Amino acid sequence: MGVFGIDMIANYLNGLKPERNSGKKKLDKNAQNDSLNQKKLSDLGWRVCVVWECSIRGADKDPVAVKDRIVKWILSDSAFLEVRE
């Protein structure tokens, strides 16, 4: 669940109202950190592949197809791959 989820539950149990936009703020901060870290890796000469969990979990997902996309990317010259679906 993570610290964010635990804090929300603790606030609820203690009768405190969570900040309305705290979830959005957390997601925005995560996206900002991800972008910064990807740039740092690229600046160091690394190639970056981001695989979203939603692309491989679920009855309608095909993890083998995701693996095939990653292998194709590894063999390419492309610096970045993001697999969302």
C-alpha cells in the first residue's frame, strides 16, 4: 500500500480530513521525479525502458508480446521505450 495509503487510513481513523489534492500532488511529484531520473540516466549514456505494470497484469494482457517489444527495442538504436498497454 505504501506510506501514502497508510497515512490516508491513519488520518481517516483519527477523524482528520485528508487534503483534497494530496493524491494529485503525489502523482505529479512522482511524474516529475520519473522525468528527472530518466533525463539523468540519458545524460549518463543509459538507454531507458519503462514498463507499466498495467501492461503485463490482467487476464487480457500478453506478457510475451511485451517481452517481444522489449527485445526489439534492445536490438534497436532507440534511446527510450515506454510500454503502457
